[in-house]
Amino acid sequence: MKAERPDEKVYCRSVWISDVHLGSAHSKADELLALLDRVQCEKLYLVGDIIDLLAMQKRVNWPTSHNQVIRKIMKLSRRKTKVIYVPGNHDWAFRTLCNSELGAIDIRRKVIHTTANGKQMLVTHGDELDYAVRFTRLNRLLGDLAYDILMWLNRWNDRVRDSLKRPRWSLATWVKGNVGKAEQAINAYQEAGIRLALDRGLDGIICGHLHYPAIREYCGVMYCNDGDWVENCTALVEDFSGTFRLIRCTPSPGDTGEIFIADVTEACTI
């Protein structure tokens, strides 16, 4: 499974997306639409924070592309794709609907996914792992403010790089991977996810929440984070052998309107 042309289909067994944050000015719905238009899969997991109810309490940003994402997901659910929605902390209100259906979409608090090669993976948004990142309330508030500033800078960075016909590059993701405390927090979060899977006797965990796409294996347990659609525009996919990959959607350099899909990690399986 590898797609690098803007018109190429993505064929796979399962897809996980999270942290779309529809209703927020940061959401990159056009890139997600490009993926949903080209993907053909048996199962689509929505791993939380699809709609940003928290951001919409302050200010609603809902362009046409956000409606198109919702309509496309509903359309997929009515066809051959099984859609499972696991609400997150930004769309927490939908957790009251867990163990029920919204149209043809199953809503679950957590779910166990069985891979093509028989491995069992816990699928959860991941906010329950925040305990591993021990910050005071003041630090969290300062962190939220810094993140908002980073995302504002990201949007201007995208515009400048588009005008220069250069590939996009996420400042926020670079900071997470290169600032000491941010890197420590990411490692602590990933290790907490691995421990959760181990404690439940499972083969791995698939989550979102962190906005940091990754596939990591430790002691035979796999940690997969599908990323987000505000910084990285990534999804996790499983092929028909049970192998996982991360893929990314990126606009072509310049103002052509094309969006490319490409692998961003080596294949990984357990």
C-alpha cells in the first residue's frame, strides 16, 4: 500500500484518524477530504476529537469543508465501510451515546480491534493517559497558550511555504520532538499506553490525543498513534496482512490544489 499521486487510491483493511478538530480554525479538513475520497477500507475508526466542542465554546469556525467531512463519513458508513467512533476529550458530549449508534456509525468508549494476523489492539482516544504527564494546572494553562501561539505560527508558516512552493513543515511537531520537557512528556505518554495494553493482556494500543504520530514496539507490545489533522495530517492504516503504516496528506508545493498521500513510516507488525 503506497500512494504518492494525487489521484491514486489507498486500499487497506482498516484506517484510524483522530484529532480532526472540526469547528476549529486549525482543522485541515481539505487534506482529510482528500484521504476520505481515495481510501477504500473495511473499517474506519474515528479515534476522538473529531468535532472540537471546546474550541466552539469560544469561537465557531465551520466552513463548507467541515460539512463535507461529516457528509463523507456518513456516506462511507452507509456503504461497505464499518465506521466506529470513539469520542475524545474535545467531543466529550458524544460519550453519553456510547454503546449506541448514530445512523450507521457505532459509538464506543473503547474497542478491541483484531488485526488480520490475529493480534488484539486496544483502540482509545488516549486522554486517560494524561496522568503520566505530570504538570501543575498553571503549567497546563501555559502549555495551552503556547500551543495556540504555535498553531497560529504554523498557519502563517504554511502560507509562506505555499507561496514559495516549498513542502509544508510543522513547527509544533518540531518543538515536541526537540524541546526537552516536551520529548520527556511524549515518552512518558507512550510508555503509559504500552503499560495499559500490557495490563489488559493485549498486543498493543492505538490512540490519538497527543498530536504526535508514531509507531513503536516494546517487549512485543505495539504503540500506535495516528496523529492529527491540525499539524501532521496523518492516519494509521492496516493492510491485509496486519501490517501498520502511517500515511500523510500534504498539498503539493505551490497553488495547484493537489494533495498527495505518502507513507511516512516503515511498515511495522507484531
